[in-house]
Amino acid sequence: MTLPLFLLDAGALDAVSVGGRLVLDGPEGRHAATVRRMRVGEALWVADGAGRRVTGTIAAVAAATLELAIDQVVDLPAPTPALTLVQALAKADRDEDAIEAATELGVDRIIPWQAERSVVIWRGERGEKSRRKWADVVRAATKQSRRAWLPEVEPAVTTAGLVARVRGAGTAYVLHEEAVEPLAAQRLPDQGEVLVIVGPEGGIAPGEVEALTAAGARAVRLGPTVLRSSSAGPAALAVLSAAARWR
């Protein structure tokens, strides 16, 4: 059975070594000790979100703290190519469903997109609060899926900002129901960033498709059916991961 994983901040595991000890406290220590009720002798993983994963055996348990004996330290390389999901803001938490599943499927970066047809609008402090909520969703999904790399949730972009991002990316795909080329037929690069762009419930506006493809993105389709905004991105990531990573 896969070990439970607890997630610390980047750099928190820099000084650990096999044979040493690690104190797991704070929210993760509290969760392990009081919610999961882990006991002396049980093993677990601790990751820093930047590729380092420690395997430890619980040597002592306090009210909200665990002391671990370090059995193994591994540094897992970042997957390549880097997969970035550009997820349009959507209503009824469908965008949060999308980024949760995308994290489980291996996305490396997430960019919220304030698309023309997005009903939800992020502005000012509300926008930053919403971005932090997305980051919390991604963090929980990272732990659930036992990932050593924590995907970054970037600040929201407008269509103009997204067009600029496409120009700087190695590869970008716009998921569009009227596209002719299938995503499954695309050749992925070995390195660099691959953007997957998903529109809101009402779809990507024609002017946005035109601007994105003019900047270098390719319009592609997933299949003969029309997917929701919550499922299109994860489905596309599964297709790309099968082609480039799950082999």
C-alpha cells in the first residue's frame, strides 16, 4: 500500500539525511497525529513540493507533533515536458474540479484565465483570495496523489496576457470543439513547456481563438463529444501524459 504523504514548504527538507531525525509539526504534524492518528512504528512520506521526498518511520508522537527516523531521501526530477493548464474561470466550482483532477494527472503549472465568456470575475483582493483557494485545492490534490512536486498556481491572466504567454511557450494547444486536428496526433517536444488552454462554459470566443492561434497556438479537438470545462483539461492532460510520460 502506498504510504501517506505530508507536504512541507520548499527547502524544509534540505538538511535531512538518512539516519537523522525530522520533526513534523505545524498543520501537517497535527493532521498526522490527531486526524490520521498515526502511531510509533508506522512509515510515511514527507515531500517539499520541489522534488525531494523523505521516507521516515515514526519514532515518537506528541499531541500535534511526530518525530521521524529518516530511512530514505530521494530527489525526483521534474517531469518533462512541463505541462501547464490554462483554465478559464468557470461557475459552480467547475474550475476547481478541473484543477484538482489536473493535479492528480500530473500538471506542473496552472494559470487561471479571465476569458471573455467567463461568468466568474476575479478582481483585486477577491481575485487573490480565489487564487489562494485554487492553491489550497492543488496542495490537497498533490498530497492525495502522492506527488513530490507541487504545481504552481500563477496569478490570473487576461486574454492579452495569455496571448503573450503563448508567444513565449514552446507549444500551446487550444481545445476547441470545431478543430480538425486531434490532440492525440500531436508530437510533443522532449523539453520545454506545453500549454493546454481550456475555455469557460460558453466556450472560447472566436476572437480569442483567432488571437491565440495567431500567436502560435494550435486549435485541437479531444474527440467527437463536447466536454465540460471541468473535464476537458484533465482529459487533455491524460492524453498528453500517455504520449510523453506514462511509458
